[in-house]
Amino acid sequence: MTDFFELTTEPIDIATVARRTAPPDCGATVTLDGYVRQFTKGRETLHLFYEAYEPMA
């Protein structure tokens, strides 16, 4: 298995990532999805903004 990383501004498809990173003799793959609450302190969450310092990613 080779290392895999990708910087993207597009949505991430977890199934595709799992297929690309799981070794052929793997019995299971575990992934983690995060979920965002609809309201925080009475204010609706309208969007998320993620940042990355690309030279260190």
C-alpha cells in the first residue's frame, strides 16, 4: 500500500477514500464522518469554512 493524500475544495466521498487506502488483505475499514449542529446559541449554521496551510498539509 502506498501513502495517499489529497488537498481538495470538492466534497469528499468516503467510500472512494476507503477503497484507495485499504490494503487488499484488509478485513475491515473504519472511517469517521463529522456532523454539524443546525443551531449554535440560537443562530442557524449556514455554512462551514475550512482552512489548511497547504505547505504543511
